[in-house]
Amino acid sequence: FYLRKAINQKDIQTSLRSAVCLANELRSSQLSPESYYKLYALVTWELQHLAVFISEAMHQDLTVATELYQLAQCEGNVLPRLYVLVTVGAVYAGTDQANALETLDDLASMLAAVQHPMRGLFLRYYYLQCTKDKLIQLGTEASVKYLLFNLRESISLWARLRLLENGTVAGANADELDGGWQLDRCRHTLRFLICAHLVHLARLRDLSVGVYIDKVLPEALRLGTTCEDAVGQAYLLQSFVEAFPDVLHLRTLERVLTACLQVHWIVDLRPLLQHLLRRLTAHVKGFPTDMVADVDVFSAFHTHMQQLHGRPRSRATPLTSLLSLQLELMMAAISLHPGDPGRVGLVLAGTADLLQQRRELLNQRSEQVLLDILVAPLTQESLAPAVLAMPYHATMMACLQAGAQRTAAFTMVTAVLHGGVKFNDCETLRRMLRLLDRLIRDEGESSCIESLGLQKHLEHDTCTFTMEQENMARFVHQVGHSNPVEAFKMLSELRIHFDDGGPHRQSFTLPALVVATLHLAQLLFSATHSLEDATIVSIGLHEFFDFVQGTILMIDKLNPMESLRLWLLGLATADSCDEPSQGCVDASHLNVCVICNRFADGALSCLETRIRSDRDQLLALQLIAGALRQVKKLEARHYRLASERAVRFAGCLNSKSLQCKGLSLCAELFYGTAYGDPGQAVACLQRALRCADNAIHIDPLDVSLFIEVLDRAAGIFDEGKSRVSAPFVSCLLALCVHHLQYIGIRVPAGSRNALQAAVRDLQAKQAAAAAAAAADADATD
């Protein structure tokens, strides 16, 4: 209040005395760092009003500056006197540029009178804030010298702050706590007072690389490594790394890493090195033009990591931290040198050696970091084959416990899938499968003792197990060799490994294996006909489909519906293959008709013996009828036998309603195909009508069965050579209407709508037929 009042009255001397009284409050020794900072902020805010007032007075009379500067030195207490001197001296240095350096040196020498750590540190921070805009007048070298001197004195005061707290540890951030950087409360709270000096050094306008290397870097590293305690050393080095730009660190990387090695061995360097490596990697990746020709970031850090591994085992060198640094080095190698397996191999070798040296039981966090190291190179197709050829993955997997090995296998499969990595040789695939052994085999040797395998499967979490095996099924489709014969050999290799797995695993993996194999059929046998490549001719059609058939037979007991779909997919695939030429060596065995018959027989056998659910039986019958209608290379005799088996099965379903639906479906097998038999189609419809009539006596609401038969009859009637007459369709329509009227208001809405749609369809066909007849009559006339 009094300071503002004196300023408003233009009373310089009174305002100066009021400022001294105000700054005298900063002499307190009982305040905590937080409270002292609040008081400091209030006092310095008022002192800025004094600075503005003095500046305006100096513009009117330059002699006022000298008088005020000398007058301020006559105050009694040193701390308030220095605050006022800094305020007046900064204004004086700004107006008298000739004596600016002398004034600032004078102020800097007087600040040494305050040796209390907290009060002296705040005073030097205030000195920096008041004089930072005057540094341009001094030149670059003088500014650097001035800032380094103030930094050195501030670090000395800051290091002594720990004596005020009797070892109380601050609540540092998570990274510092994990790395063992536990600053005491005072230093943790006031750390920004040190960082400010480094930031101003880094932001000097004319700071060149030469000045930085010759002046700034040696002194900054010396101050960081000669601090009295190890935690202070680590924090100062980290502040130095954060303050200066990446391009300067890049040019002096070796010296910075050497300084890091000089930090006391009780300090964990992971946060510092991790942060530095991430920054330099991002800088080199984003600004490749700034890359120095003779600086290799990866090699420098790799050499440093090897020296770090050689440190004695202590609390400051936990295995988790060292593995985290190896992971960071791996990501840098992949980012800076994509497709270079040599550098990735160096990281993997270093990690394997580290695990062999330590021989420690890995905790959960160490296991997670190790998993990330294992996974990282498998996300790139250019790295995966070379990396898998190295022995390091197997060595590191052996260091994990059984549960962690299973998690590692799942993580590697997920990485391969997300990276879209394709395997194009059998040896690489074998190496990958050896790493994935925990996902492929049941732990209970279920291939030998099935009941034990089933019980063993129940020990796994169902959701986790399902997710693992679904990923293994997707992994099958990562076989991507350009030569279909080689791809077939790789799928055969997968089959060998999957055969050792338990039934619960095979129900996921084998269907995917069948689908992937069938995808090769067109490539494989179109190449066979062209005879362009002698190596492709080595696989015959018979051998190929024997492999598919054998695999599907293994699925029959596990998942009948899936097996049925695969039989039909194999039937469609075989039907799409062309007949081999007469010059083919295996012509006697490559009978497409025989193969189609085998797959049709397999599908019908699966329907008859494996599928038990009524709903699944009807769905399976529908699938078989649809597939048989599309087949063109099945012999007429085989087609007739397959159709009769389907009709016979439909007539044996568990209820009259299901029999009606099944027979209606089977009617499709006898019209609209190359092997059509209109008489059989009509017979199926008549049997379906009898079943519908019996079903409606059980449940009158089953009138939809008659409408289904009407739809089939209308479809057959539309065929040119159909034996379904118009009176038959008319009588069937009248029968449907009669049953709907019989049950009255209880008619299901779906049945009513279906009948109306059928009537509209028949009317449209009748109108089209009448129009066609009229057109023919006109043409005849």
C-alpha cells in the first residue's frame, strides 16, 4: 500500500524505503518452500511497479539512476537491500549500455552475501528474471559467462537445500520413483529455479555450436557430475538434456553419454537415457537433414548400454530398467534403420547376454518388457525371417515361466497379424512354430490321452483360450509363398504341428487350414495345365484333395456343422478345377468327378451320422441342396444317388413339420439343374403336402408349411418342361386359402404376408404368359 502510494505521489526515496520494507518480509526462515514462493511472487510483483517507476524517472533525468543505485546500497539488512539493488541495477543497466556489464558483475558479486540456501536461490532467480532482457547488450560470450556463473552459484545453493529437510523425500513423479530419483521435498519443489538458468542458456539468440561445445557443454556437464549427491547429479543431467535442443545433443552425443557414466553408481539412469534416446530418435526421423554424417545414434547408445551392463549389480541397476533401455534401443533400431536385421540382432544378443548374466527370476514388469522386445522385430516382414533365424528368441523364451511363455506366444502371433507379416519359406515357419509351441499343443498330451486333454483344457480361461486359438487360426493365412507348391508344403508343415494339439485347439485351427489349402487349388492346378513350371507339377490333384479330406475327417467329431461346410467348400473347389490334359503324368488319378463324389459323400455322411440337432439338420440339408445344385462335374449317377440320400434323410426327420420343410428343399435338387427330374420334384412336393397335412393336425398354426410347398411348386411351374400343371398350382393355392380361413384370426402375420406375396408372384407370371401368347398370336397372323 505504502509503495503504491509513494509511486503515485512521485516520491522516489519513500518508494525506495517502502520497497526495502516490503522485501524485508523475504527474510523469513519459518516458511515452507511453497509458502515462501507465494510470498516471493507477491513481493516481486510489487517490485516490478517500482522498476517501471524508476525507469520513467530515469528517462527524465539520467543522474537519478546513479543516485538511486548508490542510495539503495546504504540500506541495513543485506537481503532486502539486494532485492532493491537488483531492481534498480537492472533498470540502470538497461539505460546505461556502456556500463551494463560492469553493473551486472557488481550485482553478481554482491549476491554472494546471501548464503541461506532457499533465500539465496530465490534471490538469484529474481536476479535472472530482471536481467535476462539485458543479455543482448553483452554479446554471446559475455552472456554465456554471466549465465554459467549464476547457474554455478544456484546449483551450489540448491544442493544444500537437502540439509533443511532432514532427509524427507519428495513426492516425485512416477518415472523418478521407479528409477530411484527421490529428491528431498525442498529440492523437488524448487527444482524449476535451476531449470530456468539452463533454459535461458539454451535460448540465447546467437548461441552457436562452437560456443556451445567449447563453453557451455563442459561447464554444464561438470556441474552436473560434481554435485554433492548422486540424486542431484542425475536430476541436473536430465534438466540439461531437456533444456537444450536435440541438434546440439546430436553433435555432442559421445560426451553426453560419457558424462552419464560418471554419475554415481547408486543412481538408475533409465529415465535419463530413455528420454534422451527417444528425443534423438524422433529428431533424426523427423529432420534427416540435421543428421551429422559421423554420428550414429544407435551405435553410440549400444556401446553405452554394454558399459552400463558391466556395472556391479545394485539397487540402481535393476533388471527391469536395463531391459527397458534395451527395448528403447530396439525401437530406435527399427525406426532409424528399418529392414536392418544386423542392428536388431545386436539388441537381441545384448538382451540375451544380460539375462544369462543376471539369472534372476523375472517379475511381472520385467516379463512385460521382455515380451515387447521379443515382439518388436516381428511386426516387420523384412526383419522377421532374419530375426527368427537367430537363436536369441529361443534363449529369451527359456527365461520365462510357463504362463509367461504362453503369453509371449500369443503376443508374437498378434504382432505378426497386425504387421501383416507373410511367411514364404518352410524353415522360417518351423522356427516360428517352435516359439508358438505353447499355443499349439495341449499341456495334457491330449493327442495321446484324449480324456486327460479335455480335462486339461478346462484349466484355461475360456475367453483367453478362445482368443488365442482364433489368432492361431488367423495365423494360418499368413502363409504367403508365390509358388503354390511351396505354400502347400508349408500348410502341410502346419498340419503336422496341429496334429499334436488337442481336440479343443484343432476345432479352431484345422478349419482355417482347410480353407487356406483350398485357396491354393485354382493357382495350383491352373499352373499344372499350363506346364510352365516343372516344380509345380509335382503335386497332383488326387494328393491335394486327399490332404484336404484327411483334415476334414479330423474335424468331424469336433464340430460337425463346421465339417459339413468344409465338405461342401471342398466339393465346390473340386468342381471348379479343370480336367487335366491327357499328357499329364497323373491323369489316371486326377478324376475330378470321383473327387467331387467323395466330398459329396462326406457331406451326406456327416449329415447322417454326426449332426443331431433338428435345427442344424434342416440347415445342413439346405446347404447340401444348394451346393449340389451348383455342381457341374458330378456324374449323373452320383448326383442321383446323392439326391436320393438327401430325400431319404429328409423323410426321416424327427417331426412332420421338419419332414415337410426338408422334402420341399429336396425338390430343388430335381429341377433347374443339368440332372433335373421333374417327376421326382413333383413326388417330393406331394410327400411334403402329406407331411404338412399331418403336421397341421398337431398344430393348426403350421399353415406356413403349405405356403412353402406352394412357393416350390410355383418355381417348378415356371420351368419350361415342368410336370407341375396349372390346375395343381391352383388347387394348392385354394388349399392354402382354406387352411388360413379355418384358423381365422389366429393366422400368423408372416404366413399371411407370405401367401399374399405368392399370389402376387403367380399373377405376375400369368400376366407375362398371357402377353407372350398374345405376341405370338399377332406374329402368326
